[in-house]
Amino acid sequence: MSDDRELAPLEPGRLPDPYERDYMQGEGMVLYRDKTSSPWQLHAGFGAIAAVMITLAILVPGGWVSTAIGLPLVGVLWLLFSILRVTVSQGHVNVQLGLFGPKIPIAAIESVEALDYDWKQFGGWGIRLNAKGEWMYNLPGDGGRAVKMVWRDRKGRRKVTYVASRENEQLAAAIERARKALPPGTSTSGALTE
């Protein structure tokens, strides 16, 4: 394996928050962390929906029933889709928008590329699947920058995953560094070669 200086984290001062520490460590040293929050407009929109629901519960007879059902749902959606996190460790790229996203083995990644994209090609923001079967994890405010990873799942099927990041060049560089540090004999399919 390469020396530790090559695998030093790109952001040595950034410590994980409790969620990252508990659920997104990956294998080996974490080389890179990226945490993107939704812009204030999305938070304001969810807050406005919650305020309207509470107002209806007060003003409309029986409105408390729909608010009791809808308000927790709005709260869960707000929490689930307000933060996009990516960690790159020696073993995995872990992507989570809210609680959802893939954990991609570094050894399974065939290529990685930092690029600009148009959110319309994926039909919006969030967790999106385009017509080509490619997944996108993005939030408004990412500046149209993303990383494209081409990788193979355990059954050898080709997958393409895009992850939006304002720092797409650094994210792609961290993934490349992890790929170059793989032990000799590790194939891009994630299995050890004979």
C-alpha cells in the first residue's frame, strides 16, 4: 500500500459530526468529507408548509386530524432531504441524502470524473434516476457541479452514480487517491484477482 502521506485526509481539520461518526465512517481512514445543506429557501418552504398546517388545525373544525398526520410527514421529509453527505474512506465512498444512498466499494469503481451538469437532465433535485438508469444525489445550490462514478456491483453490473458537490474536484481527487492506494491485485470489480 502507498505511504500514509499519500493517503492523508484532504481536510485534516474537519471533524465528523455525530451522524457521520456513527454511520458513515467506512473502512480505514476517512480521506474526505463533504456535507452540503439545502439552501435557506428549501427550509423556508418546509417551514411555511408547517405553519399553514398548524394554522389550518387552529382555524378549521377537525383540521387537527390532518395536521396530526401531515405535520410529522413534513418533518420527516424535511429532515431526510435537507443534507447531502459524502465520505471517502480507504474502502468506500458513502453517499447519503438524508438516510438514503449507496455505499460504493473503492475497489468497484472503474472511473471517476468531476464535471458540470444540468439538473434538468435528472428532472430536479433529490435522489433522481434518469432515463439511462443513472442515479443522481443532489440539492439546489450545488452550482451545477458533480462527480460521476462508474462502478460495478457485486454481480458485475455496470452502475453510474452522480453526486453533486460544490467541491467536485476535491471529491474526485480523494476517490482517485483511494483507488490508487488499493492493494496490488485488487480488480475494479471489487474482487481480488488470482
